[in-house]
Amino acid sequence: MKKIKSPADLKKIKDEVREKMDGKETIRIKVHMGTSGLASGAREIYDFLRLELEKRNIQASVISTGDLGYSYAEPTLEVKRPGEEPVVFGNVDKLKADEIIENYIKNGEFVDGILPSNYQTIQ
């Protein structure tokens, strides 16, 4: 493995990785599992999503992350479809997660429960 000695070295590695991944972007789902998320059932939603996406043969990565700041709307999911901005869903139970899979992930149709963005993605 090469040693990174400058910001230019890091940028070169970043560009190489992006080139390898070009066109291979998949759906990315973040389940927010901070303290309030876990207390509200985020672990069950995380397990449900992984199982259901595999059953339905949908290529997506499901990852757990910390709190997003929507404690009043936990459990929350952030769904990023290829080429689109991420969408955050709140108060997600198994029924809502199923609806998100069927309507938004598979077909791109918005469903109730979208929370307003309180942050910007850093490129």
C-alpha cells in the first residue's frame, strides 16, 4: 500500500477509486441508530430491511449510522438512489419500511413520511 504524503496523493487515490466504481452505484440506505433510534426500534427496522431486500433480490447497501438529529421522528432512514439526492423518512415501522421498498426504492415514487433536510451533503 502506498503512503500518502500529500493532498495530491490522496486526491489521486480518490479519483482512482471513483473511476473503478463508476457506473456501479447502488441504492444506499442508512438506518440511524443513535440512542433515540435504538430506543424507538431502529435495530428491528435495520434487520427487516436487510432481510426483505435480500428476499426481493434488490441490490442495496444497508448501513447503520449515528443519530441524524430527528429524535422526534425516530426511527429514521436515509435512502439514496443512484443519481438522486438522499431522502430521509421518519417514524419508520415495518409497514412503512415495506412501503418504502415497494414504492420508493423499486419505483422512485415518494411516500408519506419524508422529513425536511436539515443538512447538506459535502462532496
